[in-house]
Amino acid sequence: MRALVDDEGFASVQDLSDRFGVSTVTVRADLDNLQAAGRVQRVRGGAIRRVRPERSFEVTRSEAGPAKARIAARAVDEVRTGDTLLLDVGTTTTAVARELVARTDLHGLTVFTNSLTIAFELEHAADRIEVVVTGGTLRPLQHSLVDPLATVLLEGINAHVAFIGCNGVDADAGVTNVNLPETAVKRALLRAARRRIVVADGSKLGDVQLARICGIDEVDLLISDIDAAGDEVEALRAAELEVVLA
């Protein structure tokens, strides 16, 4: 039921009853359970797609800290000396930046980013990591740079690896994000990389948000954490996405 609500934005109790061949009482109970789990939002007569309010970088930075650190450590295992990297805005990708600074065995890296926070993190390793900021228009909520002008530089880049953050990863809906401006930049980052890696803690698996970044088939690897729900991981693997749990 949740997938149908996500796909269509709204589904009535009667429509769900007809499609699934169950009683309206059963549908209402299932929708109530989905709302309690944060998957949909109940409204009069049915349910609508759950839209998560965007929270600031400072608020989300402290959430799932140990998981993000493990994800970051595993992500940096994908990096080789001399690589050119693309680092997307986000708290998990910022953890990747911190891990790059800590990995003194990696030299000659070039990192393109649209995150001011990541740029400042990488400045601590300026002798090993060259940092290029994309430019663009500032979004203070995430300290990110977006269009206009954020994607112009990326059109001429051919990077080894892109690390992309997100607000949701679902086998059917793909990789999604809570806001539109950053989604456009994420797509440009994906186009500019040979290898595309999504980093997302377990709470984001099975979640679907406002804006679609890409399909599961456009991602080479998902790095999540051991607290991710097993059924969501299996659904993603069944969709032929490589998933690593840190």
C-alpha cells in the first residue's frame, strides 16, 4: 500500500480496498500502522505521501553519528591515491570528508564539492587534498551551493567517484531527496562521475521523499549501516543494487 501511495501521491481507502481485494476496515488499519511507522500521512478518506520537513544541517549532524562514521570509513576504502572525487552536501558526506582528512595514506586527491562545510573540513588536509568549490547560490539551511551556477563547473568534469547523500532509498522509488534545489546538483554530480556511490544510514532505507534523484539502476553501490532493516536491504539487493553494511 505504501508503494502505491508513494507513486500516486494520494490513495483513497475505497481505491485501496478495490485494488488489494480487502475490506475497508483492513485498509484503514494498515494505513494507521503505516502512519505510526512514519511511512504515510493519513488524511480524510485515505492517505498521502509522507513529506518530511527539511531540517538544518546542525540538527541532523548529531543523528546516527556512529553509523555515519562507520559508513564514512567504508566509503573511503573505495578511494585511491590520485583520485578525483565529487562530494555532495550532507552530514554523511561530511563524515566522509572527515575520514579523508584522517586517512593520511591517501595523497594527490582532488575533491569537487558544493558544500561549504565539506570544503572547510578538507582544508585541514590541504597538503594532500586539493579542494574545488562548485560555486552557485547559497542555501544557508545546509550550507550548500545550488543553481543558478552550481552545475556549470560540473559539466566539464570526469571524476573517478561521486559520493551522494540523500533522504531516502527505496527499491521502487529510487534515491530521493527532501528538497528540489539540491536534487538538481546531485543529478549533475552523478553525471560527472564514472562510479556513483550513495551513502545513507539505515533510517533512510525504504523511505521516499519529495524529489527523485535517480533510479536504483543508476547507482553502483549503496553503503549503509548494520542497523538497516533487513527486508529493505533484501529488496534493494533483489533490484540488483550492491549494498554494503558498515
